[in-house]
Amino acid sequence: MRWWPRSIRWQMLLGLALLEALSILLFATLLIRIQRNQIQERAEHRLTHQADSLAEQVEEGLAGNRKEWIGLSVHMMGRAPSVERVRITDPTGKTLFDSGAEDAPQQLSDEELSQASLTRGSMTRVFVLSDGGWESVKAIYNGSTLYGYGWVQSQRSWDTQELSETVRGTALFGLIWVVASVLLAWVLARGVSRPLAILQRGTRELVSMPDSAASFPLPVKVHNELGDLTEAFNRMVAAIEEQRAGLRDTLSLLDSMLANAPIGFAFFDRYTRFVRVNQVYADLTGIPLSRHLGRTPNELLPSEVAEQLCDAVGSVFATEKPITDIELHGTTPAGPWTWLVSAYPVRTGPDQFRWAGIIVRDVSERVRSEEALRRTEKLAATGRLAASIAHEINNPLEALMNLLYLMREFSNLEGQAREFVSMAEQQARRIAEIAQKTLRFYRQSTMPARTRVAELIDSILDLYVVRMNTLDIHLDCEVDNSATLFCFEGEVRQVLSNLIDNAIDATSGGGRMVIRARRSGDWSRAGAPPGIRFTVADTGSGMPPEIRSRIFEAFFTTKEDTGTGLGLWVSMEIIEKHRAHIHVRSRTAEEGGQSGSVFQLFIPDDESLGMRIPESSEEVSKPVHSS
């Protein structure tokens, strides 16, 4: 190929740039495809929900002969940031209510009319418009009579914004990555090419003037493998001059390199028996060097590792081609390890293939570092996730609170219905408070205050009593009515709510739940102030040990699509903030006896809370997991 450079330096740079560009292009293509599919699914779900909500509100307005409610519903839904336009049309397509601009087309398009003809009953249709936008339609009935159709058109920029940000971020990352890689490769290639140029000059002089030694020894400019190679070249020249003595010196040098290389070497015969290993390989296996000779991997190594090693050596003998980058994993008392193995044929002549060699590199530290980096990146992403959640919650929450205000002030509700609307407003304000605390978790938004424990628990149980009755969960609640606690009430409510919600999920098939709150001392620390000990126990499915050990990790969840993995992680941060500690016991049916889980949370009644920060991590008790 004429366009391919001959220089090693440019070959490395061009090859690396092409590889990075192709990798990033493939990654971006897959990421954009997945993102586009996710955006489409969310758009369809959102439009279906919005069309159902619009139809339900219009039918309620028709049933109460309050047509002004219909216009208000269209106007309020049209203000949602994800909605471009909301319309109510009669069965013939005439626009009755419209949230769009005055100059917007009032007649339905042929495309929309065809979709309306296919919409009957409670079915909601979501379809793609000719301009690429999304729209949903649902039939609206006044009793059993078709009143018309409700149309919700999606805001295209809302659906494509996330995809555009992904494309821009991927492009910026790819550009920075390619430039950084090329610069690094340039530096490395320059360090390789300069010593190679010296070696090339020395080789030409040795060929052209074999009897002249004026230019030798060659200067050593670097202190790495290339520097070692230059020194070896100088010794080779001296060996030529010394003939047989130099040859023996060269063989000794190669033997020394094999013995002292920072990677493991091993050689096998056709029966997969060790014929030679170096000390590094013996140190990696933990088996003395002399025990390897004449034995097979199955006699010395764990079965899984030995089987993969034998397969690699057998493949080299069968195909006479090298195999690279085989990952082997195992465990020692010191911990897990990972090897990167390459196998290659060893020829003693042009047509004579006698041995197979392997090169073993211990990459355990690199694998552990990469895993630690992944965990760190996941935890760092929590902040960005919290900001995204708060942003997504606040927009519909504002509309919800406005609707509740309108219901309370203008719908002439009486008695218990008005109380329900007030309760809904209180819970909406609580959602806003939780979102803000998630964003500023380490910033104290309010001062702690003394709280009645019974009222705190009652306010939580009010939210779950209907759900527990539906799931046939018997509640046994024992609370000291006179007990009070100096704490951040909202945060403690969040912790207890998470524990109760998880217990309900674990007991979804019916069972018993026990909730207790009483005064208690701190059994784990002598001299610590007394406080309140909360107990949340259930007779649910329980947790096996491998799950118990991870329940307080960020993003770890067993609820699949319905869980975020942040509930207990955030709860643990609140527990540490209150200088409290939590003890977990759980057992599954497979472990014998009654299955279920018990969470015991002790919070000290310390009025200095909020006036000092723990000086060290030892002041905070971490959770204890027991079977």
C-alpha cells in the first residue's frame, strides 16, 4: 500500500489513530442506537399516559357539565415542557379546544384523520407524524356517546435533546481521546525510533566494514529495553571479534534475559509437559521451579486454569500459529489473580517445530485498579443522577401542585374530599423537599428539632396502610407514645420509609410486619447518649448472604426495573449524619426456619446534633450484617 508509511513512528501513529477512530465510531453507533430506542419507548409511554389523563379529565368535565374544566385541562397540559400541542376535536375533526398558537392549523391532517378512524373504545394510539414528531390520540366519550378525540403532540426538542447531548459528548470524548492517544504514541514512538536509528547505522557499518571497530561500541541514549538492545548489539559485535568466546557470551546473555525478565516464560513439548520455566513464572504459580519440569499443568495448577492452558498449547501445536491475550483467573489465600497469557510456536529450524512457549503477565493489579475506577465513577455519577432526578421531578411537580391548588380553591370540594386534597398537597411538598435534600445531601437545609416518635411513625404508616391491607400484611406496631427524639425529622422519616417500603416488597405475598420504637441505650459504645431504637421486621422472603453484604451499595438493587439502588445507600448517609448505626439480620427459607428480615436502627438522642462534625470516620458506626 503506497499510502501506508514505512517509518515505524508513523505506522504506530496512523495505526493507533485508525483503531481509536473505528472503536469510537462503533461505540457511538451502538450508543446512539440504544439511546434512540430508549427515547422512542419513553415517548410512547409518556404520550399514552398524557392522552389517557387528558381523556379522563375531559370526561370528568363532561360528566359534571363543566366545559370550562376542559379548556383549563388542555391549557395546563399544553404548558408541560414535553408537550408541543394539545387539542380536543369533535368526531368530524373540528377543533374544539387547542393549546397551540392562534395561527396553528385548526383542521386535522389526512394522516391524523386516518389515525382517528382507527381509535375506538379505551385504546390509545401513538403514531409518528410525517415531520418525524410523535402524537397520541384517544377517543373521548360522554357517557356512551363519542364526544370527540383528544390529541397530544410531543415536543420534538424534548425527545431529541438527550440524544443530541449524547452525540456531542461522544464526539468530544472521541476527539480528546484520539488526540491524547496520538500525542502519547508520538512520544513513545520517538523514544523507540531514535535508538533504532542508532542500531540501523551500526548495522550498516558492520556490514560495510566488518573489520573496522572505530564506531563501536554504539552510544546508549536510553535506559530501557531499547537501551538493553543497544548494549546487546555492542556485545554481539564484541562476540563476533572473539568468535567462539563471544558466542558463549551471547548465549549466556539470552539465558539471563529469560531468567530475569519481569514476565513469566514457560515452554512445553508435544505432550504438554513443562521443559523449562523461568523464576518469574514459578513465583506466579507459587510452585518451586524444579517441580515444573516433566509435569503437565493438570498436575500442578487448578483444573480450570490447567484446562485453558493445555487448550492454548494444543492449539499452537495443531495450527503452528500464535495465540495472544488469553485471560486466566484464579484465587489464592492472598486474593484473586488474573493472568494474561500468549502462546507461540518455538522453531529450531525452518521446518522443525519442537516446542510451544507461553508468556505470562500478571495483570491482577491492573484489573483491581480498573474495578476500583469503575466503582468510583459509579459513585461520582450519583451527583449527576440526583440533579437529573430533581430536574425531572420539579417540572411535573409544579404542575401537580398547581392542579391541587385549583382543586382545593375552585372545585367546591367539601368534607373529606377537601382533606384528601390537602393531604396530597402535603405529600407533593414532601417530594420537593426530598429532591432538594438529594441534591444538597451534605448541606443541612434545616436545623434539627425535637420530634414525637409516635407522630413520625404514624405519618409514614398513613401512606402504606392501604397497600399493606391489599397485600394481606398484618401489622404489629408498638411505639412509646411519650418518646421524643432530637433529629432531622424529614431525613429520619425518609430512612424509616425506605425500610418499611422494602419490607412490604419482601412480604408482597402476605405475612406479618413488626414495627417498634422505644427508648434504649447504645449497646455498641460505652458512655454514648441514650436514644430511640427502631425495629422493622417482616416474615418475607429474606436475603441470602451475598445480597445482605451489598444492600447499602449505591446502584445495587434486586427490584430489577422498579428499583434504583439508591434508597438504602442514601439512608446509610442519613444514618451516619445522625451518628446512628443499623444492624441487619435476615434468613431465607433455604437456610432453614422462618424466612424474613430484621432491621434495627438506633439513633442517639443528642441535642448537639448539627453543632459539630465528626472528626473521623471512627465516630460513625457502619452497618453490621449477620445471618
